[in-house]
Amino acid sequence: MSEANLILRARLGDGAAWTELVREHQQAVFRLAYLLLGDSDEADDVAQETFIRAFRSLDRFDVERPPRPWLLRIASNLALNRRRAAGRYLSALQRLLWAGPEPAGVRMPEESLPAGEADTLWRALRRLSATDQQVIYLRYFLELSVAETAEAMETAPGTVKSRLNRALNRLREVIEREFPGLWKERIA
């Protein structure tokens, strides 16, 4: 059965149709939330909230369009909002505890991870802005096309291409500056 038919049936109260839609897209929604948040419990919460919000908005969804970019857009917005709120909380907590900038010599936990290549790349990605991370995750980690990425980010495909180019250049700069060993491993 097509996704459009499942959506139409779910609108009429067919729980099995909605369950099938959730099952079909749950992994991608969770993966994106996890990539943006880095915490499986937070990602679970965002995935659940994504499907609750999608269900509430099902009547307004255009069944001629694929639901995955729509669901990923909801998940992105929720995850980024959660991340911003956590960032504000951590900044306030840091100001309260340290009464100023982080003292020299104090290392964040993420900087003490094992020196494996995947961990190093992950740490480099986390140095980018949320928008840069989002476009890289959607395009390369979730393997969406440029058009699907554009729809998930609510922007034009050309904008996705330029944002992706800038994000990859920034990632390259971060790797060269902060993780030169990773760069040398790729060249060798």
C-alpha cells in the first residue's frame, strides 16, 4: 500500500495505517535526532514527539508529497530547539559555577575520547554550527538527495548545495586546525 493511502487511512482513524507509517520512518527520524543531539534518550524523546506532532497535523499534510522529508523537518526543529535550550542551560550553569570563561587546562569530556578515527570525525563535526551539522547529517548520514534535504530544511536545493559546500569547507578547516592527525590519516 502506498504512503499516500496509509496517510488517508490514518486520517480516518485507522491505527494500523498510522503504525505502519511510523514503523517505516521511525529509524530515520531517530537517527537524525541522535546525530543532532548525541544522546539516545533525548533522540527517543524527539522521535516520539515528532510522530505525535505529525499525527496532530496529518489533516494538513499534502499526500502528494513524500512524508519522510516532512517528518525529518519536524525532528530537526525539535532536536535543534532542545539543543538550544540545553545550550542556554549549560551556559547559565557554567557562568554560575565558574563565574567566567572556562579555566585553562580544563578539558571537556568529548575531548578525552579514544583517538579512533570515527570518534575524531564525530568530535570534529560537533565543532560545527547546528545548521552545518544538520545539512551534513541529512545529506550524508541519512543519504537524502539534495531535493529531499531541501524539503527537510525548508529551503531551495541551490541553498542546500551552497550550505553543504560551506559546511564541508568549515569541517575541513576544523580538521586541519584541531584534528590534523585525521587529515594525515586520510591523505596517507
